[in-house]
Amino acid sequence: MKISVIIATYNRCVKLRALLQTLAECSLKGNECEVLIVDNNSTDTTKDVATEFQAPLRPHFRYLFEKRRGKSNALNCGIKAARGEILAFTDDDCLPSRNWLHSIVKEFEEDPNLAVLGGRVELYDKNDIAHSLSLSNHRSQITHGMQIIKNAPIIGANMAFRKCVLDRIGGFDPLLGPGARCGIAEDVEILYRCHKSGFKIVYSPEVMVLHNHGRKSESEDFALSRLYAMGRGGLYCKHILRADLKMASIAADEIYGLSKTLLKGFMIRKDFPHHRIMLPGVLRGAINYLSSISRVGRALNLL
């Protein structure tokens, strides 16, 4: 069973080098694994770093270039080029555990019905804010859409798919994810599509990476929260337009909850800064998604 690791990267050459060095030391042999480094039009020395790891001793490291802006475009470029039966994804600011690849392969080999796998994501630097993590110690199976969208145990920094699954449902939505106008939710959206298609999705704490995101300030925390809120807004908009009543219910529940808390805060004169950021973020993400599909549609003469 061959595994392809797909990394979308943009202007993080130092962190990328650390990630690639870690992958070079992972337990699988080169003929069992390939590492695809997809440069999303970086302006730093990303290409030089990737080329360094393509040395003759590491022919399984491959450099790809994707000019179109957005992480989802870069990931889709990697999916198209991948040769493995299993596609594993992590971020360019992560450091997988030494047995990461071995654990992923083991999970898929032991369960022929397993379609999607996620794993534990811990902080690399304990001084960073506790954001973009997945800390559950309990193995679990995703059986409801709400598990994916609210406090999801599986995030894009550590997930893997059978390639045949992505061939069936399609790749990442280019209108979502870092670099897109609609915020960050490309991982949640593709997991939700997998769930709707009836595929088995499992979280295993044995599959672990460390997240070296480097954010330490409250302002960075708030900015990231707003991007995630926008992403959920785009996600809600996309699936509500497809007459997904469950998604409409999830969206209504979040908007009602945020509005209720903000109204309560106004009445008792208490500030809820995260809620104050997230409510307009969700609405902005939905508006941006509508605007984006309208522009794409006009360009393709579909509207």
C-alpha cells in the first residue's frame, strides 16, 4: 500500500524545511511513500528547500508548483499528481511523529472499510495559543454531520483519505481555505461531503502531529477565529444552496446562539469579544461565497 503525503506551502521555507526533515526520518521506505511539496506561488526560498530534499537519495520527494492562489488549489494539484492509494495531508507548519506514516498505513490496512482518518494535533510550542488543535485521547467514529462542524476531532493538519474516495467526491473547494475570500473551512467541507456520501470516518489519537503555528497574541487568536467563522459561513452557504436541511439547521443554531449571547451582553453591559467577531464573520463568509460563485458563474456563462 503506497502512501502519498501532500503538503501545500506558501512562504514558510524555514518551517517547511523542518517538516521535510521530519518526513525524511519517518519509518516508511521510499518505495512505500512519496512526499509531494506543492508550492502555491511562494516568493521566498521554498523552491530551493524543496529541491534540496529532491536529492538523488530521496527520489520520492517531488516538487510541484501551483500558480492559482489558495491552499485548496494547491492541494488539488497534489491530489491529481499523487500515485498512492492513501493520501495523507499535513500543514507546512507541522511536525509529524516519527511513526505517523506507519500508523496511518496500519489503520487503513486493518480496516478495509475505513475511508477517512484523522488524528491528534498537539502544540509544538506550549507558549503558542491553543488554537487549531485536536486533543482527544479517545478513538471515535464520525457518525453525524454536527461532529464534523462543531468541535471537530479531525482537522486539516492531520488527516488521510483513500484516493478512491477523493476520486469519487472530488477534491477541495477552491472557494474555501487559506488564500480564498471565504475563510478557512476547506478541511471541514471535504469531510462533510465524505460523511454525506456514507464513507467511514475515524479519529485515532495514535496518529499524531505537532502544530508549530507560532501564534501567541490575542489579536492573532481573534484574527484566526474570524477566518474560521467566515469559513463556516461559506460552508453553510454552499450546502444550504444545495437544499441541505441539516446544514441549514446547524447554521441557524450557530447564528441564533451567537446573536442570543451578544444580545445578552448588550443588556447586561458585558462584552463577548469572540462572539462579536464570529457572528459578522459567519455572515461575511456566506456573502463572500455567494459573490464568488456568482463571479465564477458569470465567467463560465452559467448564470
